[in-house]
Amino acid sequence: MSQTPANPRYTPGTHPDLPPPRRTTGVLGWVRMNLLSSPLNVALTLLSIWLLWTILPPSIHWLFTGAIWTAADRKECWALMDAPRDGACWAFIRGSFELFVYGWYPEPERWRVNLTFVLFIAAIVGGLRENIPGKKYWLIFAAAYPFIAAWLLLGGFGLEPVGTNKLGGILLTLVVAVTGISFSLPLGIALALGRRSNLPALRAVCVIFIEFIRGVPLITLLFVASTMLTYFLPPGSTFDLLMRVLIMVTLFASAYIAEVVRGGLQGLSGGQYEAADALGLSYWKAHRLVILPQALKISIPGIVNTFIGSFKDSTLVLIIGMMDILGLGRARLNDPDWLGLAPELYIFIALFFFISCFAMSRYSLNLEKKLQTGHKS
Amino acid sequence: MNQETTASPVGSRPNESDSKIISIKSMHKWFGDFHVLKDINLEVAKSEKIVICGPSGSGKSTLIRCINRLEEHQQGSIIVDGTELTQDLKNIEIIRSEVGMVFQQFNLFPHLTVLDNVTLAPIWVRKLPRAEAEEQAMQYLERVKIPEQASKYPGQLSGGQQQRVAIARSLCMNPRIMLFDEPTSALDPEMIKEVLDVMIELAESGMTMLVVTHEMGFATAVADRVIFMDEGEIIEEKPPKEFFENPEHDRTKLFLSQILHH
């Protein structure tokens, strides 16, 4: 090691912690490192600035400053602009908002939908937040939520009954997605454990189920639900279409969850099973206390990936004629008043899906960070 | 499998051979076609300390893993504390809760704090109230000299500390027998002593111990018998002094010359 005057020699044991060299930290350091580190990087930075400069102002104009927020129909929208199509006609979304959210749910009963939404938020927050007082009751509430929601939405037991064919729009999307997501996790875990079981019959059933469901497109299963299933049911029995669809969506998602969880189970070292066994924990206790908490933690990215996938897959129900937000929006485009406003519609729907999926993604990152105990087994 | 294991000449009464806490008779085990344990006969008295050594692949780990049924034997009988090991799951769970085991790779539960690691089995298997389990856990953590780490996660501890937590975790079940499967082999040299010290202290307290290890100093200090295994057989068993000074078999001599020459 050569010695420079800037680096004085210290006797061993007295070397202080020195600050890092300048220009590697702070804003200037960041710009230098990330934007201007090489000629190619400088060129790319300039290109990006130019692209933003050309794309951003017209986009902002179309989306916000030139957009029309209140109008009775598209003609009025065009009339209010400097030129037709100069801005977005958000009046279309505003005018259809109630339809998009509630579908054909009867107007006097819509408070029930609102209450379902509010309780949904409460169940999510209460069920997922770690340090909330009365955590146990929140968990019970979250577990009971699907049944409360079903009662609120469909009525009976003192509430005006509402047919499932009245559900539509965002309400239907959420019903399909949330049911699929919340029931597929426990079912998927059970299937994953079954696939790794020592009992050959149980293992075979789980493998066949998983491989069959994964090997068939969701649309096929939905067609089975909407048409074929009636052949298999006893004649004269009616089985609600929405219920059939919910079952299919749940089964489909659970097969994927099962494989993700199985990956997590296999990612665990055998030592964890052995240590749990050696302490005298039974199979179920070992899984509940030792194996699953770790396996599920490893599986979080894959599980959330599957959740996001099934949230978006819920739009496929429009193929069998159910009017989720996408189906209902497309139908609305045929309304003579709002003909041709596809960009506004799809931007709105994309925004709805993006916010929902991005929230799930952020939550999973957050959860991974919280569960990080700085160690792999 | 059952017909071989149930017909035990000793029977499964606890009082039959009171001083013998483990009794293994003509036990065989195969991994597939590989005959890994051949005709093992071993009796262990209460409070006896046994060190098992031998070249790698000689079956010594497999032998002690048969004692708490982490491995299943296919012939002969194993009676632990008066209970014969059979397919009966309930018996296996009972024996496992009486037999502590410490692993080479520690195998602490990384998602739980040290205190939760140590109290898990007492709470869920022994059904102790949490407060009582925690009080007892702190006593054992003190005994292995790391009470101050109780709220940390295993990943934040050194290897030696983790292994001591693992020992405390086993002790919290108040086991009658402790099995050690190469407890110091995965440790950095400067941490071996702290673990061996805990094990020596445990030996002095009268615990029945079976230790697979290459720490010959430990064997000399605490073992009542040293067992040498090779290719699935018990070749030689002697008190440590005799074992090291007077090995009988050529294979034992070769092994000792290989591990002691440096």
C-alpha cells in the first residue's frame, strides 16, 4: 500500500471511521452516478428529457386542462372544447359512475352496497394491521366478512332479497375477485399440504386436481360453469350462475396458490421439520407454528402475484355474459349519447385495476419487509 | 415391519430394566438398498454419557436419529424409557418430548425470537401457561449464559449463541435423554468452547447424553464410553482412556491416527 499525505498513518487500533469520499453521496453524487456516468448515459438522459418534453404537455392538456367534466352527452362535450376530441370527456364517466359502481342494484337498497364496501375496508385494515387493539376480534370479523357481505348484498333474513343478476360493474368485479382471492388461499394451502402428504390416495387426488385445473384455461371452466354444469346437477335443481362462477374462479386460483405454497414448503430446509418433530410437535402443530409461517413468508411474492392475476382474470366473466366493470363499460359505449368514448372508458377501467393491484403489490412488499428477521433457515 | 418390531424380548414395562434408559437390540436399517446400520446392540444406563465417533458415512448420526424416530429402523427393537418405538404416532410423540436433540445446523426457528423458540414446545406440547413457560425459559437461557439475547431473532446471533439457544430449547422440555448430532461441527473455532462448556456442565448435572462428535477432548472429559462405528457397525466400545490409549481394531487405530495426528 502506498502512502499519501492525505492518508496519515495511524498506529494499529487507533484508525478512526473516516467519511466516504465526496461526490459519492448527496444529490450531486446521485445525479453523477445515475444520469451522467458515461457518454451513453448522458445521451440517454438527454433523450429521456426530450421525450418527456414532447409527451407530457399534450397528455396533461388532454387529460386535465382541456378535459370536460360536466356535460349531458358527447355532443355537448365536443361543443365545449376548442375542437372536438381536443380533451377527454370525463362527463361520460361521471354520468355513468353510479352504473359502473352498482350495476343494476335497486336504488333504494344501494346503502347496503355502500355498507358492504365500508365493512370491506374495515375487514382489510383490521385483519391485516398488526398493532390494532382487539386484534382477535378483528380477525374473527374478517373471517366472517364474506358471509356478512353475502347477506347484505343478496338480502334475506329481514333484508329485501336482491337477485344476483342485479350485480354488475365494480361491485361484481369485487365480488368475484375478493371471493376468489379469500377462499383460494386456504384451499390452496390445503392442496399444497395434500400434495406433499405421505398418504398416497390424498396425494393423488391433490395432484390430479391441481394439474387438471392448471391445464385448462379459465374461460373453459367458466363455460363449464355457465352451460355444462346444469347437465351434471339433478334435474330441476337451480344453482345460481354467479355461485357457479365464484366456485370456478376460486378453484382456478387455488390450484395456482397450491403450487406457489408448495414452492415455499420446498424452500424450507429439512432441518426445520426435524427440529419441530424432535420437540414432539404433532404434524398439525408443526405446520401451524413452524412450517407454514415460514413457507408462506417465502411464498408472499408468488401468492400476491396469483392474487393480482385472479383480480384481473375476473374480467373474463364478461365472456359468459356477466357484466363486470369491463363488460358494463363496453355496453355503455354503445349508448348513442356516449358513442365512441372508448379512450375515456378504458383509461378509467385501467386506473381502477391499477390502483387495486398496485395497492396489493405495495402491501406485499411492506409485509415482506416486516417479516424479515434477517435470517434464512 | 411391525412383526419384527413388536416382538421384543425385553417387553415394554418401564420397571423391567430400570437402569437401562435406552435399549437397542439387533437393530438394522436400510436407505433403499443401502444397509446403513447393521445389527446394532446398545444399552444406555441412566445418566450415562456416550460419545459416538467414526468416519463420515459410518451411520453414527443415523443411529442417534433412530432413537427419536427421525429415522425409522426396519428390524430389531429400540426401547426408549420403557416405550418401544413402533409405528404408533402417539408413542413417537411421547418419546420425542422426552428426548431432546441438538443438531449440527442448530435448526432454530428463524421466524421466532429466541424466547419464542424456547417456549414453543413447552406451551404447545406440555401445555404450560405462557408466563410459566417464559420463566422456565429464562432459567435455561441463563444456564446457557445468554439471557440477554431473549428478544432477538436467531439470525442476529453468532453460531455459538444459536447452538446454545438450541440446547436451551431442548432442555425446556425437561428431557430425560439428550442427543447431540455433531453439535460443534458447523461452528467457527472460537465458538466451539462456549458450546462444549455448556455440554460439560449439562453432563455434570447427571443428564443421559449421546453425543456424535469428533471433539476428543470432550470425550476424554465427560464420556463414560466411547463407541467407534464404521460402515454401519459398532466396531469398538470402551471407556475413553482405554479407547484412546489401547484401541483394539485396526480400523479404530487408523481412524484415531487420522484425527489425532495434527
